Amino acid sequence: MATYLEFIQQNEERDGVRFSWNVWPSSRLEATRMVVPLACLLTPLKERLDLPPVQYEPVLCSRPTCKAVLNPLCQVDYRAKLWACNFCFQRNQFPPAYAGISEVNQPAELMPQFSTIEYIVQRGPQTPLIFLYVVDTCLEEEDLQALKESLQMSLSLLPPDALVGLITFGRMVQVHELSCEGISKSYVFRGTKDLTAKQIQDMLGLSRPAVPMQQGRPLQTPEQPVISSRFLQPVHKIDMNLTDLLGELQRDPWPVTQGKRPLRSTGVALSIAVGLLEGTFPNTGARIMLFTGGPPTQGPGMVVGDELKTPIRSWHDIEKDNARFMKKATKHYETLAHRSAANGHCIDIYACALDQTGLLEMKCCANLTGGHMVMGDSFNTSLFKQTFQRVFSKGYNGEFRMAFGANLDVKTSRELKIAGAIGPCISLNAKGPCVSENELGIGGTSQWKICSLDPSTTLAIYFEVVNQHNAPIPQGGRGAVQFVTHYQHSSTQKRIRVTTIARNWADAQTQLQHIEAAFDQEAAAVLMARLGVYRAESEEGPDVLRWLDRQLIRLCQKFGQYNKDDPNSFRLSESFSLYPQFIFHLRRSPFLQVFNNSPDESSYYRHHFARQDLTQSLIMIQPILYAYSFHGPPEPVLLDSGSILPDRILLMDTFFQIVIYLGETIAQWQKAGYQDMPEYENFKHLLQAPLDDAQEILQTRFPMPRYIHTEHGGSQARFLLSKVNPSQTHNNLYAWGQESGAPILTDDVSLQVFMDHLKKLAVSSAS
Amino acid sequence: MSVNQQAHPGPPYGQPQPGYQGFQQPAYGGQSLPGAPQSQYGAYNGPVPGYQQPVPPQGYFPSLGFPSKGSPVSLNSDTSLAPNFIGSLRAPPTSGAPPPASGASHPSGHVAYSQFEHGDVQNGIPASAAPMQRPPASQPFLPGSAPTPVSQISTFQQYGPPPGSVQQLRNHMAGMTIGSTAASAPPPAGLGYASVPPVSGSVSATGSGLYTPYSASQGPPPPSVSQALPVAQPPFPGQTIPTQRLPAQVPGFTPPPPSAGVGPSSYPPTTGAPRPPAMPGPPLPGQTLAGPPSSQPNHVSSPPPPSTMAGLHPGPPMSGLHGPPPPTHPPQPGYQMQQNGSFGQMRGPQPNYGGAYPGAPNYGSPPGPPPPPKRLDPDSIPSPIQVIEDDRNNRGSEPFVTGVRGQVPPLVTTNFLVKDQGNASPRYIRCTSYNIPCTSDMAKQSQVPLAAVIKPLATLPPEETLPYLVDHGESGPVRCNRCKAYMCPFMQFIEGGRRFQCCFCSCVTEVPPHYFQHLDHTGKRVDFYDRPELSLGSYEFLATVDYCKNNKFPSPPAFIFMIDVSYNAVKSGLVRLICEELKSLLDYLPREGNMEESAIRVGFVTYNKVLHFYNVKSSLAQPQMMVVSDVADMFVPLLDGFLVNVNESRTVISSLLDQIPEMFADTRETETVFAPVIQAGLEALKAAECAGKLFIFHTSLPIAEAPGKLKNRDDRKLINTDKEKTLFQPQTSFYNNLAKDCVAQGCCVDLFLFPNQYLDVATLGVVPYQTGGSIYKYAYFQLETDQYRFLNDLRRDVQKEVGFDAVMRVRTSTGIRATDFFGAFYMSNTTDVEMAGLDCDKTITVEFKHDDKLSEDSGALLQCALLYTSCAGQRRLRIHNLSLNCCTQLADLYRNCETDTLINYLAKYAYRGVLSSPVKTVRDALINQCAQILACYRKNCASPSSAGQLILPECMKLLPVYLNCVLKSDVLQPGPEVTTDDRAYIRQLVTSMDVAETNVFFYPRLLPLTKADVDSDSLPAAIRNSEERLSKGDIYLLENGLNIFVWVGVNVQQSLIQNLFGVSSFSQISNALSTLPVLENPFSKKVRSVVDMLQGQRSRYMKLIIVKQEDKLEMLFKHFLVEDKSLSGGASYVDFLCHMHKEIRQLLS
């Protein structure tokens, strides 16, 4: 453990956890003065090649309010066969199966290297995974064809025993019965009428006689699958059927007159999908996959009217309170999302259209249930096709990279309390002694439900130090947090992953440098960004920026070294050096800036930002820029307009876009066709290099980024220009000299100006 | 005049014309034109020749009246006719001879004329024309009679055949006579009828011989009558001058009254001593009534003629025919005598009757006077059979030419051809009276309802031309500026043709330039015969876009088949049956005239508690089923592929129809919905933006949770209470609102019900009823016995001509106004009758009331305009025009009434009344109204007579018997076996029936099958609906439009049973037969052909029920013997007549 950097990295790899502070201030007061809250980014299912799951159940603390899992931090009395819970100090008897343990014969969960351990639980019935396609038919012929092909293809990717169902919608909503021979049968619902789950189940003929529930315990009804079999069938059984059905799927036949949008009943379709699963497979892993090619235009959840002359709401409209359908629609989808989440079902949204599709209103469906959100221009693009295919990709061990119905339980030692979480989850409202009264994100609970997650799904969890200022440093000098994640593995197994971590306490007054050195500025930036985005979702944009600025200034004041009122004297230590820059880019990012983005785009970006792991999140905040030139090997360069040089090829990865930008000279060479001349093969290679690198990124990322290949002066170059730090603008162009970089036509402040201001404010004695 | 005549006479007219022409011509200035025009007509008229013929008649009809008077005159004559009728009845035999003479004389002078008029009266219809003819008629009469006798004593059957021959003869005659009426008349006689000449002379001989049978029967009655019964038919007395004779007859009759009997005289004397003279024949009205003074004189002058008149009855209608008809008459007269004769009379007659009918030996026995004196003799009271037979014989042979205003058409039971010459055919419109009182006071006084029974899309026999389609291009039909009446033959062109004056509201309207045409010297447009709307009573206009909904031409309509697939329907095999049938039936959807395939699109829905729609788009390999469970808020799940062209989607459709029975074979769903089914159809049509028809096949009370859910509220305890009306009212107003929506969209609903228990027809029927649809009900449907009937109904229902999205308005000339409407339709305002669908069987009865005075000169006009969408999606206007006479004398009114139509109106009125009033009130009101009608006649029109005598107007002599049938019907007096659903069903059924249907429905046709002539095509002569008329040794067939009963007497010969049923004995005959076995022997063939013929005449396939005498089912059968006392308390004809008489007397006193 040479440096904190290594420590952090090691911890992340082992436990999937990154804390903003790796040495914890020991009192509440100090903690608040740290500005950046004590928090962590948790990737519950981080892929661990070296982590074979154990085939038994975890040992729990017997205190009913604790139930922490036995872990390496527990003190064990091998003779008495007792162990002390490190959270509540309850002494527990080992279960009989542990009779043989000793110092040399330890179960895995007691070994330090198993601070993260996974148990396979053999309880309960295993229900197959469920995939319910909800398909918009108000598409252009070409789009629909492409979508149909993708769906047909997906059937071969599903686990063979998975259940699939199909709902199509346009003006009406059709629930297709998959079991029938000959005639194809579907149940049709009006697209304008919201139905309760009960009604939906009645109408689908799913209600079963409500007899057994009242007498004694609710029986596990083995005939459940039978009841619902008409709509959800094992893939292997109805593969052909469904392929044909999809093949015959027609565009919505209702005429759309000139100047109108097709009537699209997305709201009801989702409602029915949710209701269908709710009634038949509550609390099992299921994905509702919504494919839509436009905004909902009727019924509950409608986002825009069908008059084309009324455009769909923009940020401008929303600010002016002119989005008449937004509130109602949002409410509708929120209700659905909550219902779905409550049953452990997730909702994916695949929205492909040139215009907005109402993601703003529907975002909660994906956000709260852990579903995917994919936004593209058309279903007939590789962006969609490959992204969709990647949903069913398999991990290193041949298992689907998806898990369902996760239940994250966080336990803390007494000096800590849980303030909240930000991520694709909902609160389970588990109150307890370790729940803080102050909420950050989704708070007020120590348990969250994550209906669907994959190995990169990352939650931000915020803590509060509750130790009083004058209290001694807590016992043992270390604080501990345990994350217990129950989930359904893609193999339908029930599993429990337990991660227990501990960090040292330090007295901020005396050991500030320790704390400072243990600052994880990357994690901090992401955690702050999540907080900021979370606020932005619910508050006005400018306020968030101001709040961010204030936090940054306070942090600089706290940890900068400077002389009062002397900006030039300001210095930040290494562990903080990048932080202001992150914040600078964050401020400019689409997560907080809505300018130039539609509400849908903002929702889309924010959705992904709130679930990706630290690395990806950082890319989102501050895109990566690589330069390729004859001057040397590819190298990362500053995300700055100064990096845009004529003889360079730039590759920018913003997570959502991959931009390859040919500098002016390169572009001219290419136009001249040098790459085709044998003697300029090196130029050909130069051109090819970024393409290869881009391909690598494209192949692993989910969702697949938009791939943009442009050149100096190309219209698409705006993607690059809008991201780089505008160090050269039309305002200061001449001051910098013309030979380097490209001017950006913007009034935005550059990083330099930002830093100058920051310094000034940080050292100012006024604030 | 003579000049004119020559012009006209031309060939077109038969004999009669010549004679008339002379008269007529004067009336119409335009006569000369006719000739030319005719040719013009040819242009659009397919059948040029036919057309021409009719034209002339018009010309002369009017003339008939008198040159100067014009139409009014004719009216008078008409009225007189009526009375004659009566007279004629009995007179025939004797009088027959005389008339000819008179007839001949008539032509010569006015005086004669007057007589004629009487004659006309008798005929009823063709007033003036008739008279002329009659005389001849009477002559032939005798001859005719002669032949009959030969054949046998007297059987209706015999008559039947003779007429046929007669007609032929007539035709010949016609040809011959053309030249001169008077002259012609004689010749024919000479030629065709040996008897003719003999008339006078031979008459006595032959006639007597023939008649004897009848007369005998008749004869007797009178005597007894006088004693026991106060009732006496006016006709007799009046007509027959021969009062004295009557007595004579009586005695004489029984034996061989010939000579004596012949004389009509026999009747009068006995019965109504007082009135005898005038009453009888035509004179009746005239005599008694001050009204027809003109007639009176005549009467007086020619007492003898009356008798002739009687004979004439039949003849009169067809002027041309007259000559020939006579032969037929003879028999009738005999009958009539009875009827008219007098109810009062004793049974004496019966015996005779019996004799007459070979079939009824029983009667034969009691010929004597033995019968109790007090009882009214059934044979002596007016017999519907006789009236029908007479009319058939008298008027069935010649075309009914509609040129003359106010003509009373032949009865609905008569087969006749119609030639449209300016008034709508009676197939389209029939009126209760063709002579309307000029003032409302008169109308009120008479209590005779003024109503028209309109069947706008009636099917015409192949011989008649469909209404011509007139296309006026973009400007659309020419209409009156003010009242918006459509151009019609009665519009007056003025100012050289630049303007026209509306015949309804008198407003003057500019003739649009493109429509301008010069007038000839008579003021008629030169293109008169080129334009149907100027020369015909019925025609169609092609509607312009202004007449279309939303100003868009309509799309072709659609048929949607909606099949109940709940447990009951599947189990009974119904679903499979329907699907199988539809496969072939879809090839026979209605199509417009020359189109190769039907433009109608079809769609399919099945349902139980939820609805299943099917996508049968031609591009699909397999049909797709779409289930809609949201029955609370129905909608149509698909657009494209739901309504398809049959040929394009044939394979998909047949695949679907194959699969439907399989898919639901295991269903356990017993609950059904109903309102959502209609809503679904409605929504589908809305979505497709077209009109259409839903065929719903439904089995049970819709108790599933859905809008329009019903509960079982059948409660027989309510019968005869004030709450009884609720049984006829819908449970909920939901269906009324639904119906309204349906009508707005042009969604017509036809409902096929297959109930095993109460399913609340009163409520379920609301939508079909208000949308102009039909309801068919097959209680306890069983595949084996009922499938044939159901399939036939279904086929007919699917194939029949139908119009959609129809609006009908009846315009009338100033003075009267359409005030009330009855039928299957919806009205959103007080004038427009809206029907989502209107098929060729649907009838609307319209009642008129005075709101001002009418004038005798101008008469009264009706114009019924129906705007509808044809089955190919063409928007059209069908116009029917009818001109009626107006009178200031009540007698004229009574002389021009049509009892069948009156009954149609009264039944509908009463059947609607039960919705709001207790049934008893309704019945009493009916009786009271009829009593008032008859009392008014007695008071104002009949000749003075003792109060104890019942005097009925000739035209209404069947009113009591028919009324009694209405009162006894299931709706107004249910027996214990009649279910609530049946009553509601019948109530709705009757409401859209036409006159022919109500006629046979209320007074079923009873045919002695064993009397059928196996070698001819004709039906056996009907007999009266009384058990007394049935013989144990015979087999009878009874039909009422819904059922056919085959009644087998216990003593029927085994051979007959073997031949008909293929079993060896009476006891082996199975009640369960729903069809007669197909056996290769003449009798079986004949009976089956009779059944087939009857089935062919009715809009619904009748259920065949075999009834064995003294079997359980006989009770059911007896229910239809409407002249008898019914088990449910209905009075017998005789009793009811007495009751009516009492009522009338009370009113008079």
C-alpha cells in the first residue's frame, strides 16, 4: 500500500467501492467542513474473475435490527465459537455447521481477502427470466422492419427457458397471445384509457379465484406460469411462432392525416405491460423492453398532442411552464415506475426518432427500475442494433451481464449514518438506527431496490458522520460499512454479495493532511456531480451551478494553500489538483447545462450519468481527447481548443459520442487521396489508427456511442468544438497567436478564466 | 268527346276504355297528348308498350268523373260504389241479368250514368270507369256463374279457376271490343260466354242452379236473423230492392231456391225490413246517406241495377276487364250475400254452406233452421274469405292503373299488376281512406283515422318496372323553394313553363334554366313523358353531395356478422351452423343492378363476455383475432383488415369461418354482453366512415358486467295490472341512447335471437327496432328442427334489398299534416323519420291530421321522399306521390276506405299504446273508436232503419272481425302460454309490418289441403278460421306469416297420411317434423308446393308445425282459429259482433 492512489485502485478492484474520503473525519462538525461529503460509489456487481461464489448461506448477526453478515472485520472467539458483530457488537453463536472452525480453518468470509464475497442461496422457487417486448408500430416501414429484425434476432440471444411476451401499440395496444395455433390472437386495449392493474388482469383473463390467500400463508402458487402462459411463453417453445408473429407485424393501420402525428399510446402500453407482469410474476426478474419511435400522443402519459403544428415541449416551454402535458405524463410514468419497481421488474426504453420521444417524462421508468435507456435516430442504425444486441451480451463466464431484483442493504458502524443513495434504485423505506435524518439523494432508508443491474451499475451512497465533535475517536479507530446485495442472477439463482469495508478515522484538526491525502478527487467529482445532477432534476439549473461553485470555493478555501486576498498565492495539493477542472467541465456538461439540448437529451444523459461507474462517469464529465499525428505515438491531449491542430487527427470520447476529427491539413491530404498512394502508406495508417481505437471503444460500451467522423470545418465538428475548453475564442484569438489551435465561437469562459475567478474567490476574505 | 275518344282509344285500351273515353276525355284536356307522349316515354321506359297503355287510362279516368267536374265527380261515384259493393254481393245471381241492360243504357245518358256511378261505387276503386264496365260485368257474370255451377255446386275452388279463364276471355274481349264499349260488351258475351247473353234469361236457370248452394245458405239466415239478431247488414236490405225477395229466398233457398233465390230480393225483406230497399247494393250509402245524394237518385231509379252492381264488384276495378270478370262474380255474389246479408240471420244458411263445401259435411247436416234462434249465424256475418275471394276475382285480372286520383286499390290479398301513371303503386303506399274529409270536423266525427302505410322500398313483381333513376346532374332534383317538395306530376307549370307552382304549398318557384321546357296547349310540359318525375308516381333522384353526410359521398356500406360464442351457442351447434352458412352466403350479398360483385364489405366479430374482432385482410395467411375485453368502453381495435371485400379475402375468411367453431369448442363461458357488441359494430362503421348493418346472433340475457347489462325481470304477475306496460318497455334507457348513435351513423342492427329462457326482447329489441332492423327469434333453437328456418331467414335477410342511412319525410298538401309515425325507426324531430337501414319489408305507417280545410277540387296530395344510400353506396332519393280525393260527405269517406289498412294502423296504434297505458285501456279505446266509426256511419250514411239492426259500411264490413283478431292477439290478450318475450317480439314485429302481413297475421289463412287440386298451381280456396269449419277427415294448413300449421283430422284417410307423411297411420305422424317429408306422389308434391309458395310470399320463413287433431299441440293451433272463442278470453266473432252492435247502439242512443 504505497500510495493512496494504489490503495484506492486496489479497493475498487476488490470491492467495487470508491470513497470520496479514504480517511474519515472523526466528528460530525469536521465532516461537514470537508465540504465534499463522505460518500462512496458502489458497483455492487463488479465483475470479479477471482471470486467464486460460495454455495452456502451467509451467517447473520442475530440482532433483529442489525442482521449484519459475518465478515473479516468481526472478532471471532474460536474457542467459544462466538463472533462479535462489528456493527452492533452483538455476540453471536456460530451456527452448527461452523463447529469445526479455528484460526487455521476459517470459512472464506472471515478471510481478509474476502472483504467481498458472494453466496448462492438455494431458497425459493426459481422463476425464469422474463422479457416483455413492448413495441411501437407507428414507425416508418423501414424502421419497423429493422426493429422487427432486431427483435427476431434477440430471440436467439435469450436464455432458452426465458419467458417472452409481446405487446404492440399504436393507436391501440395489443397484447399478443403466444400459445395459439393457427389463428393469431391478441387482446386489444384502447390507447386512451388508463386501467388499473386489476382491470387489466380481469380483461386479460388473468385474475384467478382469490381463495387461498386468506387462509394462512400465501401459498406459492405453482400454477402461476400456467395462468399466464398465454402471454408469456418460454422462448424455446414459441420461437417460431413469435418470429412469424413479428414478421407479420404491420404498421399501425390507422390513418394519419396530413399535419398530424400518429396516435401513439405508449402510456397505456406500458401500463398494461406493468399490469400484466404485476399480476402474473410479481417479485421475479423481468424486463419490460419498450421500443418507441415517437412521443406518446394520446391517453395517459401523452407528451404532446397529435397536431404537428404544436411542437413537443422544449426547455424553453418548460421554463415558461408551457408544457401542458408534462406534469401529468410524468406522474403517470412515475406511478408505473414505482409499481414496476415494487414488483422487481425493470423497464428499458429504446427510443429511436429524430425528434424527441418523451424521454423526459418517461425517464423515471428506466431510472427507478434500473432499466436501460437508449436514444437513437432510427431503429435502422447500428447504434440501436448493436446496443440492443449488447443488452444480451454475456460476461466472461458465459453468463448474461444482467441481474434482477437486487436488494441493497447498507449497514454502518455506529459513528456513521446513511444519508441516501443516488442511482437506479428506489427506496425500500427500511428505517433503522443507521439511517440519517438528513437526506442526500434517495434517503430515509438503509435499503434500496435495484430492479435490474449489470456489472457496471454504480450507486452513489452518501453517509453522514454522526460522531460528536468532542467524542473520542471511535472504538477500534476504524469505521465500517457493509453492503449486502441480494439479487437474482441471470441464471435465475438467488445470490447475495456482501462487501464489508473499513476506513480509519482521523481527527480533522490534527490529522488533516492524512485526510487530505486520502481524498479521492475522481470519486469526489463524480459524487458531487451526481448530487448536482440529482438536484438539477428537481431544481432550477442556475441554482445547482451556484451550489456547485460554492462547494468548490469552499473546498478550495478549506484545502487550498494561500494568502488571504492574494489569488496568485493559491495552491492546491496534488490530491485536489484536478478537482476544479472536473467541476469546470461538469458545469459545461449536458448534465447540468440544458442549453442546446432537448429535454429528452438531458434526461438521457443524466440517466446514464447516474448509473455508470466512476471511469465512465469521468469520461462523461471530462471527455477524453487523443491526438494522432506523425509527430509521435497517439497521446492524450488536453481537452482544449489548443489541441485542435491542422496536422492532427483527434479522437474524442464523450461516452455518448466518439468523434474522429481530421485536422485541416490531414483533411486536405485525405481529399487529395494520399492515403491511396503506396508511398504514403504511413498516412493511411495514421488515418486508420483512430478508427481502430474508436472501434475498440464502440465494441465494449453500452449504450453504443454515436460515431462521428468529421474534419476541420465539417458540420459535425461542432461535437468536438462544444466540448473543448474554449481557450481560444473569437475574443482572444489574436492574443494567442494564430499558429496553434482553433478558435471556438463562444462566450463561455475558458478554464483559465474559471480558475482565475476561483482563486480570487477562494482567497477572498469576504466569503 | 267522341273525338278524343278516338284518339285515345287507340289500341291501348281494352274494351272498356272506348266507352269511357268518351267521358273521360273531357276531363283532361291533355288527353290528346297522351298518344304522343307515350312514345316519348319509351325512351326511358323499358317497357314502352306497357307504359303507353297506362297513359290513356289516366286520361279517361278523370273524364269518368265528368268532363266538367273532373276528379271530384269521380269521387262521388266512388262513394256510391262502396255501397254497391254490398249490394252486389247478394244481387249477383238475379241482378246479374239486369245490370247489363242498365250498363248499356248508362252510356247514353246522365241518368244512366248515375247508375253507373253506383256501379262504380261497388267497385270501389275506379269510380267512373268502373261503372261502365260493370254493366258488362254483370252480364258476363251470369254466364260465368253458369259455368261454375256446372263444375259443381259451389266451391270456392271452382271459382278460382273460372276467373282465370275468364280473364283470358276478357282479354280476348278487350281486343275485340276496342272499338266501342257498349258494343263491345255485348260481343264478348256472345263470344266467350255463352252464358252472357242468357244472362237475364238463363240467369235464373243457371244462376240459380249455381247459387243455390250459396243462396240457400244465405237465404235461411235472414229470417232467423231478423228475429234473433238485431244486426242486419246494411248491404242487403238496401241493395236489394228486393226486400221482399229475401223472405222468399229464405224458404226457397234451403231447398232449391234458384228462381226465387236468385232474386236478391230474398234478403232484404227478412232482415232489415226498413232499410232493405236502398241499403243493399251500392246504393247503401247513397240511400241512407244524405251525403251521396247523387247516388241515391240513381238508386231509386234503378233498383234492379243494384243487383247487378253486386255482381260487378269484382269487375268494376278493371275497366277493361269488366267484361270478363263477370263470370267470376257470380259465385261471389252468393257469398257476399251471406256476408252482407246479415249477421242477424240465422244459421239456416250454414247448412247450406256446408253443402257448398264438400269439405264440411257436418254442416250439411244441420242445414235446417234448427239452430237456436238466438245465436247469430256465423255464415251470415261478413266473411273475410268471401271478401278476399271476391276482390281477387274482381280485380285480380286487370292491371291497377294509378292515373286516377283517389282510386281504392285491390285488396292486398289479390294478385294484381300495377301500372304507374302518376300515383305511387299501392305496393308502396296504401291509405286507410282514399277520400279524405275536407274538414277536421268531419274527420273527427267519423273517427276514421287517416293514415298511409308506406313501404318505400317495397319489392315489385318482376312484371313491374322499378322506379326510374333520374339524374339531374350537379344541381340536384328540382324542388319547391318553400316547402322543398320534389318535382312531381302534380306540380303546375305556369308562365310558359318558366315557373312552377307547388302542388303542396302553392309557392311559385322559378324553373332552373337547365330544366326549362315549353308547355303544350294544355299546359303540360312537352317533355312530360320523357321525365319520370313528371309522369310517374314513383321514381328516384340521384342525390348530389348536398344530400350526403358531411358533404361527402358515402362509401359502400358494410355488413358485420357478430356471433355469440358463449357456451349455449356453441353447444347447440349454432356457431358452426352460422359459420358454415356464411361461407356460401357471402357470395350473395346485395348488389346494385348490373354490378358484377357486391360493393358491400364484410367484417366478423365473435363475443361472449368479451369481443373478438378478426383481421381478415387479404394479405394475411391466417386471420388474426383481436380480443377486446374493455367492454365498458368499447372501441374497434383495427381498421384495415376488419371490413374487407369478400372476393379479395376469400381464403382468409373461409379459414376464419373454419376456425371459429374450433376455437370456441371448449368454451365454458356462459355470460354474454350485448350493448358493447352493438357499440363495437357502430364504432367499426364509424371508423370506416360508412353505413352498414350488423347481424347479431345472440343467445342469452346479457348479464355480464358491461354497459347495457340486464337483469331478469320477467314477471307474469304484472299481466293485467297497471304495470303490465313495463314488460314492453326497455329496462334501461341505455339502449335508446345507443340506438340514437346508431341511427346517426347509419348502423342498422338485425338481431337473431336463440333464447332458451327469458332474454328481454323488449330491451334487446330497442336498437334493432329504432335502427330499422329486424328481429328474428328462435326459441329453444334446435339444430335439427330449426336450422332450415333460421338459414332461410338469414339468407333472405342478408340478400334482401336494403337502403342505409335513410331519412324519410312525408309532405302533404296544405290542409293536412303528417302527425304521427309508426314503425321501426328513430325520430329526432317531428317530421323526419330516420332509419339507419331500411329494407324492402319495412313499413312505416303515417297518420295525418287536419290543420286546415281541404278542397274537393284539388284533393289531397302526399309525397313521401326517402333519402338513402343504396347497397353500392349511391345516395338516392326515392319519391312516392299519391293523390287522394277529398269529400264533404261522410258517405264518400266510408265508401273509399280500406279495412286492411285501417287494421294495420289500429294494430300499430294499439301496440304502441301498451307502452304507456294498461292493456285494458288500449283494448277499450280500440273498441270504442271502431264503434264510433261504425256508429257515425250508421248515423250519417246508412238509410234509416231500426236501431236493432247492425249496419256496416261495405268497405268496413270486416272491421269487426279483424278488430276482434287484433284484440285477441297475444299482445293485447295474452294466453298463459305466451311468454313476455313473445309479446314484446310480436309487438315490435307488427309495428313494421305492411298491410298484407298484418292481414294474414291477424286473420290467418286456413286452407283445406285435401281440397287442393293436385294438377293445378292454384291454392285451395281458403276457409274461415273457425273450428266448426274443420272436418275430421281433412288436412288443413294454416299460416299467419310466422307459422304454418298442418292440421290433420283424426279421420283422414290412411292413403292421404301415407302420401303426405310417409307413415301408415294417424298415430305414427310425428309432431317433431319441421318439414314435410319429400315423397313422390301428387298429393305430397302439391302440399309441399303449397307450403313453398306460401313461404315464398312471406318475408320470414314460417315455422312448420304438424298438429294432430286432439293432440296437445292442437291447443296452440286453436289459438289461431280467430273466429272462435279463445282460451285466453278472446271473444268469438259472433259474440264480438254483438258486442260491437251494442256499443254502436249505445253511441247512437
